[in-house]
Amino acid sequence: MLPLKRVAQLGATVTAAIALIGGFSVNAQAANGFLSYITADGQEVIVPDPSDTICYTTSDGGAIFADNGTDEPITFYTDSNCFGGGITVPVGGSQHFDQPQHSFAVAGLPGKAQTRTHA
């Protein structure tokens, strides 16, 4: 049988390990709903449940219009890396862009995502 002090130390170690793992776990989530955008060449692209861990690049030519049917704001960027000043399309909103937008992400994401080409 283990001495009581050893059992307490073991219990504290296991508890700390569980807290450490739980504290650093990252849960990928998604904006629920559909984001659609129109490209400069007139193609409609629909993105279901965009992830909040991905910077999406738009199709060739960029997006000139977006309709946000998700439950999260979506930010569009003129570059392809979700950096710099962006234009945020609110939940349920739509936006015409003066210049093509070449990437988008769930709002608040820049610098935290992996880039992925979509469509």
C-alpha cells in the first residue's frame, strides 16, 4: 500500500496534468451558417460554417460582394493573408467592396490562423 503522502503527491500531479492539458487545448469552432461572396468575374462562392481558425483566400480576382448568413461577423481583407485593415460584414449583413477582397476570416482572427484557399 502506498503511504498517504505519496498518494496525495500522485493525485496532485494527475490533477495538474489534467488542468494543463485542458487549459491549453484549442477547440476549433465555426461560425454557424453560410457565407457567400461574388467574385470579380461574377461567380458565386458559398462557404458553409467557416472555421474560426482559418484565413480563407478568395477565388481568383477576389470578392466584390459578400453576404454574411453566419452567426459571427466576417472580416474581408485586400491582401491574401488576413492582415491589415479589413472590412467587417456584420451578422446577417451584406457588403459591396470598392476593391476586390482577397481573403476573409471570422472577425478577430488575424495572425491566429492557417491560410487555406477556398474555391
